[in-house]
Amino acid sequence: MDHDENLRDILLSAKTIASVGLSSNQGKESYWIASYLKEQGYRVIPVNPTVDEILGEKAYPDLQSVPEKIDVVQVFRKPEDVPPVVDDAIQVGAKVVWMQEGIVNYEAAQKAEEAGLQVVMDACMRSTHRRLMIGPKPIGL
């Protein structure tokens, strides 16, 4: 299976995305990415200990507090902050750790993969969804 097929499979099978480090600031990229994914029908759960809700969804202080099954743990944190997020993702039984564009942590990725999780690094989930699930618009439209 090539890389794009793998990403497409993740996007098709995922229903619930826990967004760690999601900002309530509408000027931040994480807010717009999560908003887009919510519009596409995904259940987006904010994980941010500093707010009560984002995008009309209850925010949780950490992954362990989320009462639902999590398919994808989307990471909006600095690369050095990723290892504890991966530990939590493994603990809650997530299927995928998706590190947004600009976020790379090879040791955390290896730990997640060794625990059976799929890992996406340095890729925007919104851009990937647009490219693989929506595709280019026909010329003239």
C-alpha cells in the first residue's frame, strides 16, 4: 500500500479525532483545521486543559479524560511535547497518531508504531483530506 492509500484509509476509517493542543483562538491554524474536519463530518474532541470548549465541543484536559473511543490523536504541540501525547494515545487505545505539519518526533513515532499505532508525521490533516478525499476542482467551476 502506498503512502497516499494509507492516508486515505485513515481518513475513511476515522470517525473521532482528539485534537491535542487545539487552540480556541480563531486566528490559529489549529482552530481552522479542526473546524474544517468537523465540517467534513468528523467528531472533533478538543484536548486543551486551559479552556472549557472549542468549536461548540466540550474540551478535555487530557486524552485519559475523553469518555469516547478515539480513532486519531491529532497533535498540535511542539515536537518535544509529543512523547507524553504518544504515551497517552497508546494508553487510551487510539489507532493513529497524526502529527501536524512541522511536527516531527522520530522516537515518539517509533514508540507508537511498536505499540501498533499508525503514525503520520509532518502532514496537515486538512490539506491531506482536501487532496485525497475531495481532489482538484474541474476547470471552469
